[in-house]
Amino acid sequence: MKKVSLTKLFPTVTVESISNDNILYFVDKFKNEEEVMPILVYLFDTNYYIIDGHHRMLASAICGNCEIDVIELEKDELPDWCDDKNFMSTLHSLGMRTIYDFEAIGNFSYDEYPKYYRK
């Protein structure tokens, strides 16, 4: 487990799959300094992509945190559909709108945008 800047964690889902109730649940946990499970991420190319933990990442950002605990998964720990081609295709289909939506919800800005989201 290690700490990673929130601006280095990129989404693998659209905001339509994000629940405000779940974000608020984790906001309360962060504010009360309760234990929160680390985010599961995959290092692809030079960026970390969230495999599990989108709500925790956004809640952490809303609380003003700069970093969050992550566990980096190896390629063989990913779901079967996550070969490189499918992974790139998923990011491409999400598009830049997903990145902008996450920035707006979490009230932060990414330092850079991975090329895989561009159409």
C-alpha cells in the first residue's frame, strides 16, 4: 500500500455510475477520520487507473485531501476483460467528458490528461 496524489488517479467509469449517497457516506468517514479501504488501481503506461474506489477517491477530494491510500494491482489480478486493447478502448469510450466530470465533482484539476481518453 502507498499514498498517491488524487490528481494521478484516473476514472474507469462514467459519472452516471457514481452514487451521491455513496460519496456522502465516504465523506462522513473521511471527516470522522474513520478507516477507509484503499483504492485498487492499475498502473497502465505512466498513469494510475481506478479499478475499485471511485466513490472513495471523489469523497477524499471533496474533503480536501491531496493523497489517498492505494493498492496497485498487477495485470494478472485484473478482470479477464482487462487486456491492454480492451483497457485502452474502455478509456477511449469514456472520453474527456468523464475526466471533466470527475474534476467538477471532486473540485480538483488533473495535472495532465492521459491520451487514451481523447477521441
